[in-house]
Amino acid sequence: MPELPEVEVLVRHLDPLLRGKRIRGVTVGRAKIVRPETSATLADRLVGATFGATTRRAKYLLFDLRHGTRSEPFSVVGHLGMTGRMFLQPASAPLPKHTAVSIDLGEQRFVFEDQRCFGRFNLDRAPLAELGPEPLSDDFTADAFSEALGRSSQAVKVKLLDQSLVAGIGNIYASEALFLAGISPLRRARSLGREEIGRLRDRVREVLADAIRFGGSVPLDWSGAGKGHALFYYGAKETGPATRSAEERFAVYGRDGEPCTRCSGEVVRCVQAGRSTFHCPRCQLA
Ligand SMILES: [Zn+2]
């Protein structure tokens, strides 16, 4: 599943490619993806509009659009779900089998492909209102983080995935940040001391920034099934040099049974709230 760094890398890739391009047509292949819009209402709103900036909020992609300079700008809200991919391809190339939305830009097409169909591409901004601060912004302060964690009796790992606490942290980077901070994922959020919370905040930011830097440096193939997955499945056992080097960057994620990189103890996997957690019980005392 794509996490914040993958979405950020994708946004930086798409922004210059889409900016200034005019939408000539919209074809919806999976109606579920554009709800509450229908294929017709989405096309009606989008055709004729020109792309402005493409930005990110948590794991959402925001595509700014406007019809001429005198009209009000508006945004399409996109989300990759579990298996979504977005890329540009030549207009003459055949569309992928699981094309959810295809946007005609003239010589090129902007394609949203989504095999499992958990993604979204519509005009509904409601989900954005429920999001907590961006982890890489100045809004994510140790004070706010401390206040939110202090109220919770949930395990800190589970709480880190709460998008209203801090937006965009997913399963991979929650395990990684807790390992780097030396904090057990099993501890209750409110048991963390002030210094630990400050450390965890810093490691969350560090692990995400590192992944974005890394993702931006990987040579990617944005089209073509399988090959393109190198970006979105950093942790998956895909073949290919880009994915392998990505996996090697994880300290604990997906490394259960392997020796800890710090103490040589064994990394263990457990399940919290239905999701896998990886940690070193020696370096991260409960
Ligand atoms: Zn260890």
C-alpha cells in the first residue's frame, strides 16, 4: 500500500507533467472510484479545465484545476487506495486493463489504474477536514503530539496510525519510527514521557523525509504493469534493483526472524489492531 513518501514522490513527478495541460475528455472505467460524482458529472466539471498545481495532503493527491483565469479554482481529490497507480502515457498507447479513470490531454493521457478499486478520484473534500497535522510541517509540534498521545490508552503504534492525530503515517513508517526512537510499539500512548514523545516526533519526520529523498532518487518506470510497482511497494518482495535497495533500507519492517541491526537480537512480528508490527524487544523495551 502506498504511504506518504510514495504519494509525495508521485506528486512531485506529476506536478510538472500536468501543469498547464487542458482536459479534453474524461472516461471513467470504475464508477466506484469517482463517487459521489457520476461519470457524467465529473466529466462535465472537468472537461475544458486546465491543471494548476498538484499537491499532497496526508495520502491524498490534490489536483488544482480552473476554467480560465476568471473562474474559481477547484480541486479533484485523489487517493491511491491499496493498488492505485497514476501516470501519463501517450494517447496512442493501449489503456491498462484496470483503468479507473482516463483523462484525455491531447497527445497524452493521464491514467489512474486501480486493480482492487479502493482508490478515489472525485470532488469531495470532506475527508480532508478530519486530518491531523502534516508530519513534515511546522504544525506537527511536540506539544500537540504530546497532548494527543497523553489522552490515549491505546498502544502507541496503533495511535500513530490514527489520521486525526497526525496525517499520513502508515504501517511501515510507524514501525520504523518507533524502532529508531527506541520505543516499544506495545506501550500505551499515555505512558510515554515528554522526552520520548519529542524523540518519536523527530524520528517520524526523519524516516519520512529519508524515504522521500530515497524515492526521488530511484529511477522509476511509471507505466507497464509490474515494473511500475517498484515505487509503491517499497516493502514488497518484488524483483528488480530499485525494490531490493528499497527493502534494504528498512530496519525492522518485514524483517521478522532476522537479526536486529543494532543489537543482533531477533526482530519479531506481532499483530496490533489487525496490522503487522515489527520491532526489536531488546532495543524497544515494553
Ligand atoms: Zn535490537
